[in-house]
Amino acid sequence: MCPNPDEPTCQSVNLALQVIGDKWSGLIITALLDGARRFSELEQELHIGPRTLSQRLDSLEERAIVSKQVFAEAPPRVEYTLTNKGRDLLPILQSMAAWSQKYTV
């Protein structure tokens, strides 16, 4: 499928892996499929350190996969949700999960 890494198909796969290919981004996206989450909820649910979570959320927000909403409250409340672009990753993540269950479990 990718004999030449400069082929458009190969480049597209590489770009997609840059978005969801690290250790935590896919899990964050999966957690947000159920709806908005606060930072602390993601931290507890995924058992991820705050620095790593913050970096991954910032990266996903920069790529328009996740949106961040800040509520003017005291103390401030911040919620993260998937954008339409982020929700479009659902079939990819489901396919990855199905492949994993078939071949690695």
C-alpha cells in the first residue's frame, strides 16, 4: 500500500498517526465520546499525569479535535468536548479496537 513514503496515501496515514498515534490521545478522544469532561475527570478516569494530560489536550485543541470551554465561575470551570472533526475519528478508533481484540487478546 505504501511502497513510497512520499505517496499521498502514505502521507495521509502518517498525518493521522501524528494526531492519534501517541500513547494518550486516542484514549482521551475515546473518553470524550461520551460527552464533555472536566480536566480532573479525565485525569482520574485515564490515570494520566496532569502535565501529560495538559500537553495532549493542548495538542488536540490546536488540531481542532477537542474544544475547550471556560465557564466564568469561581473557581473557573473548564470542560473539554470533541469537535465534529474529533467525532469523525470514532470509526477509526472502533476499527482499531476491533483489530486489537481480534489479534492481540
